Amino acid sequence: MNYWWVNQNKTFKIALDGGYLWSPKERKDGVRSEFYDNMTKVQPGDIVFSFVDTYIQALAVVVEPHRSRNKPAEFKTADPNWTEKGWYVKVDYTLLEAKLRPRDHMDLLAPLLPNKYSPLQSNGDANQVYLAHIPHPLAKALLSLIGEQGEEEIADAATNAIRQDKNLTATEKEQLIKARRGQGMFRQRVGATEVRCRVTGLEDQRFLTASHIRPWSKSDNTARLDGNNGLLLSPHVDRLFDKGFISFDDAGELIVSKQLPAEVQKRWGLGQPAVIKPLSAEQRVYMEYHRAEILQK
């Protein structure tokens, strides 16, 4: 999955209603633009941040690859420098319930801006760009500021990308989508070795979540369905594990991040784990990644 930023001041309402992005292939003077060429690089499942009037007002999931298409009739007066021939990308927009103003968060965002082709200046002002690629750390920071709605959009994008993958059979697509939700074959495979939550000791399967150790977004399709890449956790424990507030060592001992407030540890019962069970050799490989890349230091 890649992340993109689109500036849409004049065309936002039109593009939103039509469910697409459109740009010319080049300017009228024949000059090509990195920001127009980017339209040919997006793939189904990619996420686009829609920036309008100093705010990120919507997230869009790319639905189909780009195709050549003349300027939409609604865009006739949008920009006099746009040529008739252009690139069209079908997307699915979601309006944000709470718009995000990046300028209010530049202490966090400025160090994450790309050195070249950045959509923003370090003071929060927008650069003259159309579609810009943005690095994963910047995208994650923006999604974190957007909150739960951003997380839901990512989940929907992952599911859509699976459905669009022509290299997968219908059965494989079904199993991967279920695995994304901690269900189906993946859950069964996790349950073959993990029968209870390692922290709370809860055994009732109805109240446990099959959680990936190496995150879904960082795994290939084999790891996404590998039962060794999973734990059965109580929902609140799963949340902490997914966000890197806790992890496990190879002996099965709980590791608590220094970033987790003591009040949360106390109220959520994160004392001595109810179950201390050594990880299998296969689980250790995945957990090593979790400790190195996910656990908050």
C-alpha cells in the first residue's frame, strides 16, 4: 500500500461527487510534471489524503488503475493550463467527520516531510502540487491524528486490494479477507497452539481476538495465514499489543513499554501474566520483529 496527497481546492466537490481523480498528462506548454505522472503510479488499495482549503477533508481508496481519459466536462473552467488529454483514476472517497488541519501539528509532521516533492512546507503552507507521494511515517502520523476513522479506512483499503488481486483465487481471497479480521483459517491455525489469552488467561474463544504478531501490513500472504504469526488475546490486550505498548520475550514473559501509563497497566491488570508459555521456534521469528519494529521504546 502506498500513500498519496492530492490538492483539490477548485475540483474537490466535483471529484468527490464523481468518485475520481483527474489530471492532465502535461501542461499546455508541453512540460511534464512529476505530480501528473504520479497518476500512473497509483494502485488499487492505495490511500489518498484529500487536501482542501488548508484541511485534509477526506480519505480516498484507489479502486482501479489509471486510464487515459479526456478532461471531464465539469473541469472545463478548473485550470486554463490543463490540456484536454489526461489521466483518470477511480477512487472511493470518505469524508472525515473531523477535518484535520496539518498546520496545527507541524511540530510532529515537519520532520517527516519528504525532501523532494513535498506537499507541505515546514510551516504548514501548501506547495503547488497536484498528486504527491508521501512516505509511510508521514502517512502514519496523519492517520494517527485523524484517529479511528483513518484506521477503518486502512482496513477497508487492505480488503479492497485483496479483492482486486488477479493472482489470487477466490478461495485465497476469502481466506485472506477473513485473516485480516482475525477469522477463518488463520484463527483456526492460531488456535491449534494458542488456547487462551497469555495475559488474562481467558479461554472462552468467543471473547478472544486472533492477533497477528508481525502486522498484516508488514507480512506477505503466507505470513498472513500462518498460525505461528498469531496469538489469541483479550480485546484490550490485543489493542495494546497491536499498538506496541506490550510484547513478549522468547520465554513468554510480558514486556511492557515505558510509554504505557502506569494507570493503564493497573486498571487493565497488566501485572504478572496469567500464562507464561515459551514461544515456539516459529513464533520467535515473528515476535523478534514485533519487539524490534512495533514495541514502543
